[in-house]
Amino acid sequence: MKYAMVFVMCLLSGCYGWEYPRLADIQRVENEAPIARLSIGELDGQSQYINSVIEVEGVILHIVNKGGQPGISLGATDVSEKESLGLNLAFGPKEKEPIKKLKVGDIVIFKGILVRVPEYRNPGHIDAAIVLR
């Protein structure tokens, strides 16, 4: 019984914060200057920005709250850009309030760490994002 209790406590402590980006990544985004400010279309095939802090502008397509973690799907703002490109953004716990003020269709600038570059019908991913507006 004692071992089961220790196991459960270790399991729960390991799960703390699992739905959010790592604290080190959140602090990195808050403290580092972005190396570039790009649109979603400009990110197409630009793997040199992976694991870098960037700013990206886009139109909000979808806002979700999955397991307490806010998430946003972002699309291109310019009609001339590739319509099939998009980004999924994951946020830290401090961003819950700023996200509540956003709505679908808003054009917003976000700052975060690029994890995956968007490709045709395969959305990219930005982690530890913060709302700049």
C-alpha cells in the first residue's frame, strides 16, 4: 500500500503541467527578441527558423480549449499567400486571459518557438506562443 501511494504521488508530480509548453520555453519566448517577423506564406519551406523565436502574423481560424490548454489555428492574412498553409499554436497558462479577448477572424501577431514549418495541407506548429496583437 505504501509503495502504491509513492507511485501515485510520483505519477501525479510528473503529470503536473503536462498540457502546457515547458517553463523554460515559455521564459525563452518572453525574454528573447524574435529573429524574424514573418507571415505564414513566408514560412513555407523555411526550415532555418525551426527552434527559433519568431513573430508571425495571421488570421485566427479556430480557437480551442483542450484540457485547460488554449490553442489557436492560424491562417494566412493575404489572399496571394498559399491558402493551404496554416499554423497551430500552443500557449502557456499566462496567455488564457489575452486569448479570451480574441475572436475568429481577428488578425493577430504572435511570438513563439517554431517547432514545425507549415507545408501544403500540413500545418506548422509554434510552441510557447504569446499574444502580441
